[in-house]
Amino acid sequence: MGLLNWFIGDAIGMAIMAPLILAIERQGLAAMFSSVRRLETIAILGGLTLLSLGIFAQSAFPVVFLLFPLLLLAIFRLGSSGSATGVFLMAVPAAYFTAHQRGPFAPAMTGSLLHSILLLQGFLFISLATVYAVSAALADRDRQQQEMTAAYQEADLNAGIDHVTGLANRRAFDRKLAREWRRAVREHGVLSLIMIDVDQFKLYNDHYGHLAGDACLRTIGSILKNAPLRETDLAARYGGEEFVLLLPRAASEGASILAERIRLAVADRHLPHLPYHPGIVTISMGVATMRPSEGCSELMLIEKADRALYRAKREGRNQVKSWSESHREPGDQEREVD
């Protein structure tokens, strides 16, 4: 019988200590004792140790349950490594005082020292099982939150993409423009915008069909994607057959050069457009550059690029025009249908 009790006691002890030691990870310990969390870690672990000393140093009151709230606090605040460390620190004074026949599991209450040790090991086993169960639940919760966050980010990303061309859509462009406008106001920088319109696209759709029209827009979208843009630039489909290029910190001359390169790249594709006089797909482009200031809206930049685009279309299409303060004409506020 004594051999059986000895075997059971050692088996329970090994079952407790082995996973406890494995639960204490080096990265977890480093995070616990980082400069940000060091004081909190010391307070919680020190509190567990002192409370365990107080409970197991006396034999009058069976109040071991008082350790569980602080143990749960260690789980939530310090994670699995911190709570496993807490169980270990809690077990040291508990084992010492129980072996010296004191505490809630003293032989005076259990009948023998071996029974006291078995009860203590059972208590530690339950404590560790609580740690593992709650830690697993928290880990599962964190995993679900990460999956939900990733899903929201993916949905937000997809919401900002035009599914015909693969470029950013109008929503993403509006957000980017507002953000870059505010930055330019703070930094007293410049902001350039290129508006692009496919010439006589309605005739193209009527002649070739809407599926061919979508293919044409995808081709132009791929040309914009392959244009020599910087990481801060944005190519977007503005709506219908219109595209935009937003160029933060780009001067008017550089924006006009880029626009001309893109115009030539579209023309060089020689996409058939028989109802239109050149016989190929071409684009008209309007360039506007501003130095944003307080009290002005980013819509002014769009309006000025739109005026330049209107000039390009009115003066023959398949060309680039730049907006300037000195160039004002009576028809600047109007828009062509196509």
C-alpha cells in the first residue's frame, strides 16, 4: 500500500511538473519581463507567492480557493508562461509547509502526511489544469480575432479594388486623395493629378460590345499598372471609361512627361477602334498641379484636372493638356458627353 501511494504521488508530481516546465517559454518570459510589463509581472507573481505563503503557513482555515482569482489574473495578464510560473511559485511554499505538517492539507486534517501530499498534488493539478484550459480558450479567442481581423482587412482591400481593371476604385482614390491633400497642406508640398478619358468609348462599346469594352479597359489598366509610378503614386479607375493618376510631390512638368508616355503607350498598342477616325484606341489626358493650402478642398484639384482634360478632348483628343491659372475659357465649366 505504501509503495502504491508512493507511486501515485510521484506520478502526479511528474504529471504536474513536466507540462509546467514545458509551458514556460523563453519568448514568454522575455515578454513578461520587458520594460513595459516588468512591474506588473513582479506584482502578480509576487502576490501569488505571498498569498500562498500566508495560506499554507496557517492551519486554521481551509482557504486555498483564495489563490484562484490571482491565478486567473496571471493567466489573463501574463499568458501561459506567466501563469505556469505562478503555479510553480505558488507550489514552493505550499510543498514546504505541507511537508512540515502545516497548512490546509496538514496531517492533522487529512490523517497522514502522505495523504496531505496527495491532496496538495491534486490541488496543484487542478490549478495547472485551470491554467491550461483558460489559456487554450484565450488562445482560441485570439486566433478567431486574428482571423476576423484578416477577413476584415481582406474585405476592406477588396472594397478598394475595381474588379474590371484590377486598379484602385473611386472609393480608394477619394480616400488617398484626401489623405495626400492633408499631408501636402502640412508639408507645404505639391500634388499632381492626371485625369484620363478613353476617346469615343461609347462608340467603341456600341460597335464591339460591352465585353470587348471591358477588355479594352483592362488593357489600359495594365498599361497604367506598368507605368513608372512611385510607391506613393496611385492609379485608379475613376468611373466608366475615366482613369486617374494621383502623384504626390510631383511637379507639373514631371506629371506631364509621365502622361505623354502613357498616351503613347496606349496608342502603340494599336487596339482597333474602327468607328473612331484614327482607327485605334486613344486617350485624352488632363494634368493639374496644386500646392494645397488651408481652407481649400481637394475637389479643386479634380476640377482643374477635369478642365485640362476637357481642353484635350475639345482640341482634337489623343493629347495631353495641363491646367494653368492663366488659361481660362468660357466653356471650362462644361463637360463633354464622351
